[in-house]
Amino acid sequence: MPQDKSGVSTVIEALYAVAADPAQWEQVIEALAAPDAVRPATATRPPAPGGERVGVVLLGARGGAVAANAAGRGAFERRLGGLEARGLRFLNASNHEALDRARRRLAEISAGQVIVKFTDAENDGPFFAYVMPASALPAALSQGVQPLSADDDAGAAGAMALVFPAVDSTDRLWSSVRQSFGLTGAELRLAARLAEGLTLKEAAQDLDVSVNTLRNQLRAVFEKMGLNRQSELVRALTQLSSLASAFEGGEARAFAPAIVATELSARESAPPLRVFVRDGRSIGWRDYGDPQGEPVLTVMPDLSSSLLRRGSHGLARDLGLRLIVLERAGVGRTDPLPRFSFESAAEDYVALHRELGLGPAAMVVFSDGAPYGLAAAAALGGDIERILLVTGRRPGPQTERAEDAGHLMTLFWRRISRNAWLSDMVFEILRHGLNRAQFERFAQAAASAPGDSAYLRSHPELIDFMVEYTREALAVSARGASEAIRCAARPSRLDLSGLTAPITLWHGQDDAMTSPDEMRAWLGDHLKAVRIVPNIGRFLGYSHWEEIMAWAVRDQSEGRRLTRRT
């Protein structure tokens, strides 16, 4: 505790102000000065698919891409991501969620197809496809489908076919649209007029109804189809109608309700929270991906729960990964420790690893989770084979620097670290007073790097995710957050001598909190590879999430990068 308390009253007044109005949180940052007075380079996308009118990609029973025609491969790689024998690699993780739900839906129905609304990586608009059992693929569509890998499980139970549109086609498949999205007759008639190029006013005249009536119907269509704009509706209907010719003739087909990638929040799409007991303490954790996949211990930052971004469960499963995410002592549903330290908190990770019998595993560590993750890796020895440290932060006292001016969140963390005795009050008040608008202010303050700010603008759903994981982290108390601050504020005596796993560091060039040189100095010979991402700061873990998961795949080489659009 600081000896000089001359500025304590200023801090207390600021805390009361925040308790009354969370929008005043910046006052706390100023008051805390008183007491202690990447994006990878984007590869050229393949040309638009040509040749076949309809694209087809066959997925084996294990989820990998086993075969495709030229149009299917071109459509997928141009619009969605990459095709790999071990699993699809969507550039937008929510698409994994959509495909996962389509798998489950297909397992529930005996026949038919499911329409899926993916998110187009090229322009963030909707991109529709059919998902159907591979055994139900019409013979005409099988022509031109060529193997992509040595795996031959396309005929096994659970194998599926993705059928993509050729966007220049104009045929319509109104029955599937009506059945899959639950449109009424009136809504379908409106959609048809808009697809023909009519304005809302012209459609009202043609259908002999008021414009206000059509506006209400249009809102219902948007809600049912997961769209936001009229241009998206026209595009979606054009894509869906292009598949009509592929299914003309033959028996009438039943269509299950469509899957929309944006339907679920991160919490709704995540696996259930689990609890195991160690020495009388309950420890919360989540198990993402393939239960038989390659294990990856995932160590989150302070003020984070075990909740990962929407679509992570499907992404991990499709890549053959099992992500084990533990909630640190005093966070979420994990009971606090009698004596908190990096090493004692790390023992929870060690205990869970042994409880699950994981054996050799990789580890991915984010931000100020670094000392806990590295302490756990040192304790586990050879059971941790390799480590990826993303935007790491070293422990120990944080000295405020002149260049911190203008970086509000950096100032907050440095000052609260310097005045750690206040952390209980600060976090308890923030715990009870924060709302979504306040989270948005926090996020904007944290996104001080140009790339971070751009990513936040293009991904507003990130705010909702931050709200979810922070509320989970503080659901019971703020004790874990405040103890972490006090622990990190002390001179670090963290013993990494037992650490044998090589560390790969990914760090944002514009990280205002910690520089790559500081991390190099801290990690020393344990550091085997460094990747500096330009224009990115603290948001590297968000903007490059899919790449991080790709790194976790055992045979992923350092030189092989996931191409993504920011």
C-alpha cells in the first residue's frame, strides 16, 4: 500500500462518480495518477468460378474436404475460405457455427436439404448454399467432382455435400425459399417483386397494397432470412434461384428450416460450462471442438471467462482441435485461492490437464495470461510441446511513460497496477455499473492502433462478445481480477527454468502496452520465433483468431498462412 495518501480522496470521489454514472470512468484514470503522485498480406483470390453452373464440395464423415468440382472449389476459396483434407477453414468463424448446426439439422431429418446463410468473406454479405447428405447429391451434379485428398470417406455415414450457386443464373427456387425461411405468401410475393428490380413503391402499386404494409413485410423478411438491407435480399434471392436447375425434375423435395450464421450469441453457441473439483474448490472450464482432437490448453487474459468467440466450437472441430479453456481462480465459476500467485493459479491448469489425461498438448496464451500459462507449461514440462503467445504482457510493476498519453486503457492498467490496493473497489464498482454502452467506450479506448480501430468498426458484434465474457468473468465477484492486479504489480519472481516448450510470439507492432523488445528481454532463450503484425495492437487475438487456431494444428508450418480479409 502506498505510504502517501494525499490523493486518495480524489480517487474515492472518482469511484463514487463512476458508481453513479459509469460513463464517468475516465475520471478514475485521471484520479489514479494522484495517490502515487495482423494482418497477413492478402493473397490474390482465385478467379470467379466458371465451367459448371453449380459448385459442389464433398465433405467426408470427419469434416474434411474430400472432393469438389472446379466451380465448388472456386466459389469456396473466393467467397468463404480454404479447403483442406483435415477440415474446412472459413475466414469468418461464424460460418463454422452455421455448418455445425446444419450437420445437426441434417441428422434430425431423414431426407432433403438445408439452406445455410454463410457470410461472404469478400464483402461481409450473405452467401447461400445447400447442405445435403452426400448420398442425396443428384447424379448430374456429381459430374466433374474430383478427389482433393487421399481420404475416401465421402460415402460414409455423416458425409455431406455443399452445393453453391453460380451467381449469374436467374432461375428461381421459390418453394425452397418459402419452406426454409418460413415466408408467408405475401412476403414471398414482395421478395419476388424486389428480385425483379422493382422499388418498394413500384411493388406496392403492382400488388395493390400500401407502402407501409410492404415495409412491415420487408422487415419480417429481413428478420427471417437474417438480412439487413434490400440489396442483400436481392443478392440472396439471385444466389438461391441459381440452384433451381440443379434440382429440377424428379421427386418433390422437403426443405428443413434454413440456418443463419448470425442467429446465436457466443454463449449460446459455446459448449456448456463444466466444473471439476480440486482440493475442495470448484474450477470452471469449457471443452471446444473435437473431443478426440489435438489438445490445446488455452489461457485467456485477466477479466476473461472461458467463453470464446462465436463459431470457435465449430472451427476447432473442423480443424481437428480440442480447446481446453479454464477459468482462472476467482474468475467466473472458479473458486478463489487462499493464497493467490502465478504458480498457485497455474496449478489449476496442471490439475485439469492431468484430470483429462491429455498427454502432449499445445498451448495458446493471450495477453496478461502469459505468466499463468508459462508457469503451467513449466510445471507440465514435456507435456507441453509448443506455445503460442499472442500480444503477451510481462508481469511486474508498470512504469507510466510519456508515450502512454492518448492511450486511455494503457493508462488505466498502468495506474491501477501502481495503486493495486485500490483494485478491489475499482473492479467491484465497475462490475455493478457496466452496460453495453460503457463496454463500447472501453473497446474504443482499447482500440488505439489503426488496425484495431478498423477491425472494431467492421466487426461491431465484438462489443457484444466483450460484454458476454466480461459478465461471465465477474458473475460471482471481482476478486479474481483484483488479485491478478495485485499479483502482477509485485516484482516478478516467476521461475521458468523448467520450461522446455519453444515459444512463438505474435505481437502487434502498435501495441501501446508492451513492446516486442520487452517480451524478447523477458522470455530470452525460451523465445524461438517472433512475428510482428503491422498496424495492430491489443486486438491481435480478435483480428487473427482464425490464424491462431490454424497455428494450433500440429502439422501447420510457420510459413503457411491463412489468408484473411480485415
